[in-house]
Amino acid sequence: MMRGLIWRRTPPVPAIYAEELQKGQQLVLVPNPHWAGDKPHFKRVSVKIIGESASRRLQLSRGDLDIADSLPVDQLSALKQEGKVAVAEYPSLRVTYLYLNNSKAPLNQVDLRRAVSWATDYQGMVKGILSGNGKQMRGPIPDGMWGFDATAMQYSFDEAKAKAALEKVKDKPASLTFLYSDNDPNWEPIALSTQASLGKLGINVKLEKLANATMRDRVGKGDYDIAIGNWSPDFADPYMFMNYWFESDKKGLPGNRSFYENKRSIPCCRRR
């Protein structure tokens, strides 16, 4: 409620201001007539919220939209072939990762988490799902950000090592739940890939597709075994990854969504 009040009552700001907000539909921005600086180049900008990526692509193709983002790779390829729009691609610090719930059985067992990590087909996902438009992370700091360590340990798909790690697990699970939503079109194929990989270890992965708000609520409460999410830093500093992902006071939706806790790691995260 407060957010809606803020939007409706926000006074004009330098250069542009929000003239209209239709919750869940669009935001209309217009020039501030009282702005003393250089006049904006546009008289009106309408930011439309279109949940379905296929709808965004269709409206872009027929000229109903000027710009669209967050389109899946296969749709970008189709747009390139159509030749009607310019497709711009740039490096990004946005990452997709799996939350392995450290706070409860069975994934509170480190060897089970290692087994999952060795069983994951990273390159298959990068090539098959992202069509090569991505790379596997090496450590928690992404390539392109200062602090990135090109020599850091990196898991790879190794079924033998996955089985060896699983042998060390005291309480082997027969099944694990995997939460995802349609918030990102890549999440479902990643979930299916994980299901297939862990199935080879004898672990049945039960996929639960939920409304994104419901999924976030369960992730925030730690009510899951495996879940998936995206993370994009507010600014290009390792703080946005190291501190948010690992500090115990940020468990849940604030950032530490795996509910990881290691008192020895906290001083390292905070050392500047």
C-alpha cells in the first residue's frame, strides 16, 4: 500500500517524472516542465509490463514495442533471422544459480551438496539452454568484476565423483524437491536437466512449478530442498555477492537463500 502511495504522490523530479502508474501493466514517464536543464529527447515513455516473453517478442516484431528485454535465447535467434529489429547483446553480471538448502536435512550434509555439484551438467546447460550465451561461474564472484579469481576451484560434470561423494552421505535421500516458477523461461529446462542428472544417482527430483510470489515465500522460509533464482548486483562490487550470499544475518530473501552458515567465513567476507 505504501508503495502505491509513494508512486501516486511523488512530486515531479529533475528531467522526468511518473505521470501514470497502472500496477502490473505500465508506467508512463513524461518530461518535467519545471526542469531548468536540457530538455529530454522524448515527450513520453511508456514502460509496459508484459509477463509472457512470447508476447513481448510478438509485439516487438509487429512494431507495437520499440524495446524489449529479458527474451529467451531461442526467441533472440528468431528475431535475428526475421531481420526486423536490432538485437543488442552485452556482457552482464547477472547470474542464475541453485539454492541448496543448508538449514535442514538432507542437504545439510556437505557430501550430498558435493554430489549434486559434481552431477550438474554445467556445459550442457550453457550450450543447450543458453546456446552458448553464458559461462559457468568460477567461485562466487563473476568474471568481469574485480576480485574474480580465475584460478578458483570449479565444479564440472563428473558422474564418478558425484557417486563417490554420495557414497559418503550417511542419510541418502530417495527424493528432493526442486522449486521454480515461470519468472525466467530458462528455469524449467534447468530444472529438467537437474532432474535427469540426479536421477542417474538414484535421487528422484520432484519438480514443483509455482507462482513466483509463492515460490519466493517458500524460499524465504527455507521450505524447499533445491530452488532456483537469478541475482544481479546493484553495483559492480564483490560485496553484492560475498556479503549477501554468505552472511548469516542475510538468510532468506535478503540474499543468503541457501541458509549457509560458517562463522569462519564471515571475517573473510567483511575484510576490506
